Amino acid sequence: MTIFHHPRFSKSFIRLPENIKQKAEKRVAVFRKNQFDRILKTHKLHGKLQMFWSFSVDAKYRIIFEFDGPDVIFLDIGDHGLYK
């Protein structure tokens, strides 16, 4: 699996506090091994985002992504405001 970063994800990631960036990198390492590891709380989104998935960085921050065949595209990272 290859993980690609959408420009929006890259822009959002740069703006995160340093401690959240570090947590995100650790969760991405877990994601690379198993996209559905229980610690990630990976879930399918609903409504206007029903084509996408999300996993938890911590209690507040999420990464929204989509599967593209064998690959994954990280679309955005942020708090629950992402879902609006």
C-alpha cells in the first residue's frame, strides 16, 4: 500500500501543533501495518462524506482518507470541524 497526500492534507498538517503532528505520525505508522487496528477507530463516514473513511489521531483530531485500489489517499487532518 502506498499512501498519497492530497494538497489539502499537507496544508492542514503543516498548521497542526507539533505534539499533534507527532501523534499523527505514530498513528500513521500503525495505519501502515493495519488500517483497521482497534486503536485507530477506523470508520466509514456518512452523509456528504459517505465515500470516505476516517481514523483517530487522538480524542480530538482525525485523518480523513479514501481507498484507491491498493493505495490510500489522505485527504485532510483536523478536529471534528472536518466533517462539516
